[in-house]
Amino acid sequence: MKISFDVDGVLTTPQGMALARRKIANGDRVYIITARNEERMSARVYEIAKELGIPRLRVYFTNGEDKWKTIQSLGIEVHYDNNEEQIIKIKENTDSRAELVSYD
């Protein structure tokens, strides 16, 4: 299964990292899709990817744009995000399942 995770509020939390590790251990193909700007804010994202064993080729920056287009073009089946607006747009514009996560 192709699964993607947001960074801020998801993979920046112990719970989000644990979920990503479980998905990877299950054999899922895991991607990172973040609205961060690649030129200015990529270092921490690549650190997280390396820690999880996710190749850089599976890390996508939308540079502030909505994530649904990237999710659709990659054929992502499930996306985990903490942004309710993004979840709604993913559900409205793709066939992907979008899961709202809230890790306080």
C-alpha cells in the first residue's frame, strides 16, 4: 500500500513516527508529503526521512500548495495529516483515504 505522512504535527511527534515505523514494518511504501518550502525548510524533513529509512525520492514538498494534487499524482492510498482543511481537500479531490491525526 502507498501511504504518505505530513511532517509538522505528524512526523514531528513520537506518535507519528511510531505509526510510520509500523507502516514501514508492515511492508507499506511510505512517502512524506509536506507543504514546507523545499529551498528553505528541507533539512529537518530529510533528517526525518533518513531516520525512518525513507529514500529522498519519496519526499515531496508542495511549497505551500495543497497536497491533494501530489497525493493524486503519486497514487497514494492513505495520507495522514493534522490539517483538517487539507484532509477535506484530499477527500473532495481524490480517491485517497485521508486520516486526520491529532497528536498533542
